[in-house]
Amino acid sequence: MGIFLIMICIMMITVSLMIYLFKKGAFRSKVLVIIGSVLGGAILVVWIAMFFNFHSITLTDESIGHFKIGQTFKGDHHFVENSQFSHQKQTVYMEKENEDFVVSVDRHHRVTSIYNQSTQKSFQTSKGVTIGADYSSVIQMYGNQFKQLWFVEGYSKGIQYQDQSNGIILEFFFNDETLALIELRSKRE
């Protein structure tokens, strides 16, 4: 979202400059329309390339640990509610004595997101990927149909797999070439 705001600011500055130059007589209105159209088209193409993923894979059976998106979560003695991050529409649970594994559920007790930074081998994806795996092994397991994430604060790079028909997103974040965070979540609220 941040890059979109930056692009809007750049476009506003450019339009202001074009209006100023037009009023000073630096160019005629036909040139202004052509330049504006080219600029607007370029911004639209960049926005579409950044925010839309034209590739979709199936993630319906994807899990982290033994949790899947949409499954019912009704209390687990290994997890405790984190009231700091919970709110009326979502309850957040953390594994006891391991704040690196988080499960969020909606008010109907369905899992909506799973967040894993834990190095415990039991918290692996359904394809066996765990924290500490290298970039190429993740790509090898999940394929090349991913979207490169821009501006992943705190990480050197991130990739996203989408299941557009089921509204599921799987993201991997890396420091250098080492996997540091896995997030599986629903696109639907």
C-alpha cells in the first residue's frame, strides 16, 4: 500500500508541474494531454504489476503445524489467548512459552491466519518447509508461480503464493537466503 501512496504523490507533483508549465506557455494543451495520458498509463501498468498476481495455485490442503485455514479452533491447552492483539472480530492465540507461533480465529472459531517464526520442526508447512530453510528449497517445493513482495520491512525479501479461488495466501519472508517467517492466511475477513 505504501508504494501506491508514493505513486499518487509523484503523480500529483507531476500534474502540478504540468499545469504550471502549461500556464507559463511552455507547451500547448495537446502536448499536455499526450504526456498526461502516457504518464497515467505507465502508472496504471506499474500498479497492476505490483498489486495483482495473475498466477494461482491450490492451497486448500495447506497447513502449518496441524492448523489449516477455516478449520475449527476451540481451545487448545497448548495455546493461550493474547488479549493485546485480540479484538471483537478476531481472537489471537499464542503457543504457551513460544510467542513465535500464532493462530488467529474469527468469532465463529475458524482459523483465519497462522504466523510462524518458530524453529521447532513440528511447525512445518504441509510440504515440509520449516523456518531456516533456504530460498531455493522453498521455490523447489512450491514452484515458480509466486509474486515477489515489495518493501518487506524487517526482511530482505518475501514471496507470496495465492489460491485465488479459495481466498488463501501463503507468504514466506527471508533474511538473506534463509526463511525467517511463514504466514498462511485467508484473504476473506
